[in-house]
Amino acid sequence: MKIPAEGQLLRVFIGEQDKWNHQPLYEAIVHLAKKEGMAGATVIKGFLGFGSKSHMHTAKLLRLSEDLPIIIEIVDSPEKIGRFIRHLDAMIHEGLITVEKANVVMYRPQLPAKENS
């Protein structure tokens, strides 16, 4: 798989407790990205943040939140990112999606190990 040098970075901001078909939404998005042949996806869990309702979510010991911020990042071609966003429209009821240009410097999938002859 090759990503063009002029790629795009898709960021999806959701909550840890958000669901899709009885599973965590972030897991559903990553599984869908794999199924759709995206180059890769990374889920990042935040320890402090707030969204459109200005409700503070924090991982501080005395105020444990069970709905911490989640960011999903996917880098791929503009065409594939555009197609993928259409799936997200039905899945995300509350959150934020951003897209920005990404200068892909290197993308090297691991090659199978060569056998010693």
C-alpha cells in the first residue's frame, strides 16, 4: 500500500463511553478503517478535555471520569479519507471530525522476514 506524499490526516474526537452497535465507538471506527483498507488508525486516550457542552472530563484521582476524551487519527489519500468520512456521519452522534493536509514523509509497512537459505 502506498500513500501519496500529499495525504490527509483525519481526526475524530469522541468520548470513551460513546457506542456503536453495543461496542465502543472508537473500536468500531478502527475496525471499519481496517475493513475499508485504510493505511492505519491510532486511538489516543486523553486525560483532560471538554467538548461542545463544556463538561470537563478528567483522569485526576479525586475526580475519576469514565468518559475521557478519545482521538482517532487516520492518515491516507484524500480520496480514501473522503469516502471514509461518509461512514462516520451515521456513526457519530456527538463529536468533532477534522481533516488537514498531511505531508507524508515516510510510510513503510513491515516486510515479511526473509528465510535463511
